Amino acid sequence: MAIRIGISGWRYAPWRGVFYPSALPQRRELEYAAHSFASIELNGSFYSLQSPASWEAWAGQVPRDFVFTVKGPRYITHMLRLRNIEAALANFFASGVLLLVRHLGPLLWQLPPSMRYEPEVLDAFLALLPRDTDAALALARRHEPERMQGRTALPEGPNRRLRHALEIRHESFDDPRFIRLLRRHRVALGVSDTPDRFPYVEDVTAGFMYLRLHGDTELYRSGYSDEALDRWAARIRRWADGGEPADARRYSDSPAPRAKRRDVYCYFDNDAKVRAPFDAQALYERLAR
């Protein structure tokens, strides 16, 4: 079991001289952040395919026990909208993500706000997601050669488990059948804290929890008060201990599946006013007591 508290991304100009020391070269920001947190959500992969050289460089700048979580491409979620994605999914895994090796944690798939719950489409998508690195490598070998020429890495190595989380942003997912679908595929439902902007739900659907904290009172901008951080620490402890908060907000009447312990990944995405790194550190300190 592990509780990993971290940040979403690390390269933000306003952080320089505030979180990062003024004299720190930009090329060493990941190294600095990776020694400050146990995990970082790597979000550049959401906007475009990254190069093998980048994946390899990132893996080489972090401590041995550090974990990245990786956002899946918006091309798959927002443009193709989960349809006819086999080639795009293969291209993503061929782009070098497997070069993270031991540093590769869960993959996050964020759906667009306009995407409604369509059971057949979502079921087919979840069924395509590889559940270990051997399956991901087999999928990556089916990439599009013309599109990916000179931009692929297909590393072989010990087989490792892969886990996936899904973040929803449309109210139509308020359906117990959606929770049953996630549990059948063992995909975590992302707990997304957005001040009255997107759905907030806490159903436990996998053997780990994935939390994204986007701002306590103002999306992407506001920090978290001491009271709010105390509340999050208590909820995280409960999930990590295998249970769920007594007041958990759920779509399903079914309680959380039994577990002795659970991994919890929690990322602060309220970066606009340089609150994310300090809130992450404050939450970690509460959990370390």
C-alpha cells in the first residue's frame, strides 16, 4: 500500500522563484520536484505524443521509488471520443511511455465535459486498455508506421501491472450501471474536486483511488484551507485503510468492495497561483503524522 501525494505537471513559469529556487536551471525543475514529492501527474502526454527521448530523460531524473502517472492523449478522449481508437492507442504506447519502466504508475483518461455516458462505447474502450506492460507492448507493435516513423520505442523487460483511472465531466454518468461497468473492468473512478463545475463522486471501483484536486473554492486558482486539508487527509486515510468515508458521495448504493488496504494517488492541479506544490506538501505532512 502506498499513499502518494503530488502535483499535476511541474513546468510552470510562475513557480520559478516561489516554489523553485530562483537560481535553479529550468532543466533541473523535474529533479527538484521529484525529490519534493512521491509522484507527479505527467500531463504533457494529454496534449500531444511525447518523444522517446523525453520519456527516457524523465525516467532518468527521478529517484528510484518515484512514480509518474500519465494522462492519456486527448486525441483519443476528446477528438475521437473513444471511437475507432485502436491505432491511436497503439501509437501512444509506441511513443515511449513504457520507457518509464518502474516509474510508470496508473494512466488517467479524462473525458471531455460534453461527453455523455454511452455504455457500449465506454465498455469497448475499457476493454481495449492493456492491463500489463506485455499487453501494452503487443498493442504498441500495431502502431501506424508512417505516422510514427522515427518516433517509437518498444522496450522489452519484466512484465509489470498497468492500472487505469477515468475522470468524468458530465452529469449523465450518474448511473449505478456505470459504477458496475468500472468495477467489472477494475478501472478507478477519478475523484475530481472542482468547485461546482464538474461531477464530484467517490465510488470505489478498483484496488486504488485516484484523486485530482483542482481548487477548493475557485477552479485551478484557489488553495486549500487547513480545514479542507484536514478533511482530505481523513478521507485519504479511510480509503487507504480499505474502507470509505461514512459520508461518501456515490452513484451506486453498493458500498466499496472489501479491501485490507488500497493505494491512493492524489494530485493538486490548482497551479495558477502557485498553490499546488505547497498544498501538496501540507497534505503530505498531515498524512505523515
